[in-house]
Amino acid sequence: MGQIKFSHISTGFIAVFIGYASAAAIIFQAATSAGASQQQIASWFWALGIGMGVTTILLSWRYKQPVVTAWSTPGAALLITSLDGLTVEQAVAIFLFSSLLITITGLTGIFDTLLKRIPTSIASAMLAGVLWMFGIGIFTSLSQEAIIIGTMLAAYIFAKPKFSNLLIPFILLLAVIMSGVAGKLDLSDVSLMLTQPMFITPDFDLASLLSVGIPLFVVTMASQNLPGFAVLKANGYNPPASRIITTTGVTGLLLAPFGGFAFNLAALTGAICMSPNADPNPKSRYKAALAMGGFYLLAGILGTTFVSLFSSVPQAIIITIAGLALLPTLANCLTTALADETHREAALLTFLLTASGINFAGVGSAFWGLCLGLTCYAIKNWQLKAARTKQAQPTQANEGKEQG
């Protein structure tokens, strides 16, 4: 296996930190919409942490690639409104139904066939679009915490040659210290407490299964799994998609009764573990994912303690540290996406639509950007083929005349 470096551990921690700090509140809202009690909400975080930790460690170890899983943030956002008026037992039934559909998708091999048709340039353009908002977030955060964010940015520019792979942990530590000194680090709600899982008996209601379960499945596949695999492809990794999808689906079936509403491939946090900050050698970056899986497990065991700890840090710092951590990946994606002159326009349109952040029919911009890019890519190939055929026809006609 080789040695685990500090950069692997710090990258794994930062990825979990960003994931929990940026989306945990959405999970709280979704659970509250279903009428979950405080104990049940804690169980949700237990199930999610354990599920993400086990799958990330097992898949990354098995394929020696940074295969990072996550909860479905778009799915949680969907549940906030969709679960209103339903019971927590009906919600669990919906989670089971959605996970069953994900499992079936993995077993049939449909996803493998789809992914093979996505060119690397289009996948890179879509990932660049996803990461663009985090890059921009570095500078929009300046208006909220000018001194702290400005110092973080200056540290990134001037300290990079000296700190190398330890740069992002150094900047995070610096920002947390500055927040504490400025009195902006609120630790009043942080308390060390183990989470007790709670089994919730599902209540199957056909109407809610169809009206909420199917949209949850579609959003998870289109807004999470598709971008997640595109991230892997854009970074030169190619694990078997169907086996991974099946693994996340089965994990959902096992943990849905405890609140594990959806498990899928990670895009943002996955990209962090695939960046040069994790390890200069792409073949060793899976170790950052292993470390991330360990922190996932810890987050599941401690549950709401982790959430309250991460929530104590100002949101502007979270956005900035994510943007800085993802800058090398964003640069690589833009380079790869625009390198092919023939399909540069298709990649550019993919990037712009994804970066727009629009949401249509409950599905995020990453999916629609990918659809537009693939369509433009196919049309360009058809035009080139038609042009070559047209050029070949006069040549064939002239050869016929000479023979005559």
C-alpha cells in the first residue's frame, strides 16, 4: 500500500469538512420536513457517515483509485419540500424505493454504456463548470470577511512554493485562528456525544413512492452520479461504474431504515481528493480517499458533534477554502476541455451551461450542460463526416472519368 502522508490525511479531513459544513443544514431541513425527532435526525447523520465511510474505503481500496461517495445534496434539497406532510416512516420507504432503483440501474450495466460515450473534453468542461462557482466564491466572500479572506488569498499566492501539498491545511488553520481571535468562531453548541442509530420501520405508500421516490432517484443519478463519474474520467480514472452504482444502491437499501436517504458518487469532494494537493502522484491519491473514509466514519459515530463543530466556522471561510483547494483541478479541467480545437465550442457550451447553475425539472445544471455538450459534439462529428464525404465524391467522379 505504501506510506500514508500527512497530505492524504489533511486532504481527507478538508474534503469532509467542506462537505459537512456546506450541506449539513440541508439534511437537517429535510429530516425536519418529514417530522423526524432529534434522535432520528442524529440517526440520519449516523447512517450517512457510516455508509459514506464504508463505501469510500472499500471502493478506493479495491480499485486503488480515489472513489469517493457522498450523500445526495440535490436529493436532500428535493426532500425539503417533497416530504412535507409525510411521516418519517413513509420517508424511509421512499429512500428504500429510490435505492432499489439505483441498485437495478447498477446491475443492468446501463451506466457503463452511457459513460463510455462521454468524451474526456466534455467531462472536463462539465467538471470545470461545477467548480467555477467555488473559484468565484473566493472573491465574493471578500465582501463578508475581507481581512480573513484577503489573508487566505495572500497566503495561497505567496506561501505556495514553501508549503507545497501542506498549503491548504496551513491556510485553513490560519483562517480558524484568525476567526477565533476576531470572536467569529462560535463553539457554544459543540459537545462530544456518540450517536445512537435508530431503526425506523418503513411505511410503503404507493403515491409517495411514485411522486417522491422516482424524482429522488432521477436527481441522484443525474445531478450526483453522472457528474461524479465525469470527475473520475476527467482526472484519468476509470473504475467500473456498474459495480460502484450497485454498491451505493445496496448501501442505501441497508441503511435507509436508519435515515440513509441516498448514497452516490461525489463530485466536489471527490475532486479535492483527486487534486495535486492530495499527492503529486495520481496513483497514490486514493490514499486521500481512504483517509476521507475514516473521517466519514468518525463523523457518523459522533454525528451531530461533527455537524456543530463544522457549523461553528464562518461560511465565507468554508467557501474560500473549497475554492482554493479546487483551483489546480479547475485549471487542469479548463486546459483539457479546450485543448481539442475541433470540439472546443461543444466543451465551451458545456462549461457555460453547467456554470450557470440553472435548475430545470428538479435536475441541476451539470446534467443539462452535459446533455448540451454531447449534442453539440455529435452534431460536429456529423458535420465533419458529411464534409469529408462531400470532398471525396468529386475525387471519385474524376477517377471514374479517367478510367473511362
